[in-house]
Amino acid sequence: MKCHSSVEQSERGESDGNVGATGWVGAGGFIRSSARLRLAKDDTFNRGGSVELQWRITLYPVTVHAQPGILAFPEARRAVEEQARTLHPGPAELAALPRSRGRVLAEDIVADRDFPPFPRATRDGYALHSADLAALPATLNVIGEVRAGSSLAGGLLARGEAAEIMTGAPVPEGADAVVMLEYTARQGASVEVRRAVAAGENLVPTGSEARAGQLLLPRGTRMGFAEIAVAAGVGKAQMSIYGAPRVGILSTGDELVDVDAHPGPHQIRNSNSYSLAAQVEAAGAEPVRLPIAPDDPVVLKHLIEAGLALHLLLLTGGVSMGKYDLVEQVLAQFDAEFFFTGAQIQPGRPVVFGRARSAPGAETATYFFGLPGNPVSTMVTFEIFVRPLLDALCGAPPGKLRFLQARLGAEVRTKTGLTRFLPAQLSGEVDRTEVELVRWQGSGDVAAMARANCFLVVPPDRERLAAGELVSVLLR
Ligand code: AMP
Ligand code: MG
């Protein structure tokens, strides 16, 4: 069902990623049919550096809605964002403040009073009338002390007077500025001030950060540490948050064994279920690890059915062109609608996105991603495609990818045609951020991925990125 239009990549870093011709038939690349079209690669010829493919076409009597096929990265991303916009979170629940981390607000949080609630001193020093410092040095009468959490006894500060004040304390009425302790010399009941201050200096006026009743965190805000501080500041010991969506994780492959099993000589430990669970949790959702599915259509079908009963299903493996890559075929039995069956990216090109019903007649369809089995591909495709959908299921507006710019440490050469997200190391100081690829053996190399702290993004039209060039980086 997948129709790759290029040489089937081994997904190694150095492999050919040229996708010159499209393998999809029909205007606009869409096929709407009650029959499934399988385009299988028959043979490849290498003629003078260009690759040509011949296709064997087989029609299967399976109901498949739309098959948009293999999309360029921006279109694939847009397809996910479009679907994400139609989604709604589950019911809200009450959460204690510390439990809100990473979750999404189901209520607006407003300022319960002015912030700051009093004119707050931002320096240790003396509160005074700035106009008293017209001639320097100026000597003022010290009439008292204001500590954080207290106020000036007697209240008002008259002209010619000063009050010793600490950071965070309320500036007394009458005073319009604070002079820093460093520019003063105390002599008993008076203070000599050596430097002028402007009105308003070293204080934050009442209500200047927020007015009582002002919206601080709208519903849909994801709670990070700053948001938690805001909620704490307005006295929200508990708040309404959306329930975490339950995300099924289904690793497929005959070669897989679980982490606690002793692998045979040709078996591989299942790492994807664990890395994905970590990514799902970091995205504020609840991972549900399903048992490993063998490349057997009957068992796979049962496990997919269980996964489609959750809020989102993430499958790994079984989405390439191999004889035992059965995921799409089995999904089609659940009346699946595919939004794309591949993306022009590396790693992760065979990625699949769609929705299906756990049972014929089920009220709603469940979205699924078929992520490629190679562990780095799984990680990358989660970050660039799954996150916006998870945001929406969590109740947040689908987030945008945020790219940084950094100087490239060493030249990178690739083939054109794919947007590449290559494991890289971002390093350097404030004024010189540099990025370099990590050495890797391709998209199975998890150890390389663990040495990386970002992805270097290579646009599809670039064959060479020169050392010293400003390049795009996606943080991980
Ligand atoms: P596939 O996408 O099924 O063709 O798998 C591609 C590669 O990824 C194979 O080398 C698999 O052994 C490996 N792989 C697939 N699933 C997993 C998994 N859950 N954990 C670790 N490696 C995997
Ligand atoms: Mg497999």
C-alpha cells in the first residue's frame, strides 16, 4: 500500500534519499477508491546517476478512503495540525497545584488582587522623594525601616525624609523612588545620598504586572514552572485540568523481546515502547504499553483493536515495504482513513498517519500513527508529528515546532529531496552557538541519539551545508 518513489532507503545516515518522481497516481496525488492500490517496487535501474523505478500494480478489494500517499514534510505536518484542530480534550478534573505540571488548564486563572499588591522595592536602600536629590550629596532624616512583609510605622514619608527599605518591602506613601544602599552613607539618624534617582526608579508600582481580575493563564495553557508560579501567586492550591489522554503504544516485530527477557542471537530488545512512553509522558499524556505484537495479522489485529479503544494509538515498526510489514494492511481492516502513508523526511520516511474505528459502527474514530521501527525514526517522528495531536487531546492549542539558528561546525553533505532531522550536538557559549552532527550508523543507532541534544535540520533542496553557515536546529 505504501508507494515509495525512491530507492528504498536503509535509513542510514549516508543512504540515498532522492525522491525525484512521485509514486502516486492521479491528479493531486489522491486516490479515492473502494479498491486498494498496491504499488510495489519491482526493480531499480541506475542510469547515469538517476534512479528509475518500475511499479507492479495490484488491486485489492479493501475499503480505503483517501490515500494521499507520501507528503513533503510541511504538508505532512499541516495534515496533522489540521486534524489536531478538530479534536477536543476529555473531561476536566481537579488537581492539586504540584500535580498540575505538564497538564493543561481547564479553567481560566485570573489575578485575585493587584500584582504587585503594593509598590514593591526592587533594591535594598532608602525610599525617598526623588526631588530631594536635586543637589548632591543630599542629607535626609531616616524616620524608620521597612522590612519585607511589613510597612512603615506612621505611614507617610514627608519631604526631606527617608526610610531604610529592603527588597520586596512596600515603598511608603509619599516616597517615589528607592536609592540603592551602595550610593548612601548612614550617619546615625540621617543618611547621605550621593547619587540621584529618577521618580519610579527601583520600585514596581501597584498593579503594574497585573490588575485584580485580569486573565493571567487562559484555559488551554500547559502548566510549566512559570505557570505554576503564577497559579501559586494567585492562591490556586488546586485547579481544574483536563484528564490526560491515554495513548496506546504498540511495538510490532517478530524479532522483538521485552527488556526483561534474554534475547536470542537474532532477537532485539524492545526499546521503542519505553522511549515512546517517556515521550508521551513528557507531552502530558498517559502511556499504555501494549504487549509486543508479532508480525502476524491475527494477533496484530487483536492488539490494534485494543489500542484503538484508547484516545490515540502509536504503533512502531511494520510500516515499510517488507513482506512482513503488515501494519497498514491490518489497520485497513478497521475502516482506516489514511492522511499520509509516508513523509519525505529522514529519518522516518515510512511514517503513517490516519484514523480508524475500533469496531464497525463505533461512534468516533481513533487517530493512529504508524511510526517506523528504527528507534531514532520513532523518536523523530513522534517529535515532529505526534506532538500537535497530543497537545489537542490534552486540551492545548497544537504547538508549533520551534527552530533555533546555530553555526554549523563542520560541512554536511546530503542528497536533495528529503527534509532531514539528523542527531546533532549543540554547544557553545552565549555568543557562539555551534552545532555539529554526531557520528551515527543510521536510524537504528540509539546510542548516537543519546549523545545528541538536538536535530540539525537539512532542507530538502540542500546538498551541502558549509561549515560556518547558519543552520536550523530543532531541540529535543
Ligand atoms: P521495521 O520498521 O519493522 O522494519 O523495523 C526497522 C528496524 O527497527 C528493525 O531493525 C527492527 O529490529 C527495529 N525495531 C523495530 N521495532 C523496534 C522496537 N520496538 N525496539 C527497538 N528496535 C525496533
Ligand atoms: Mg518489523
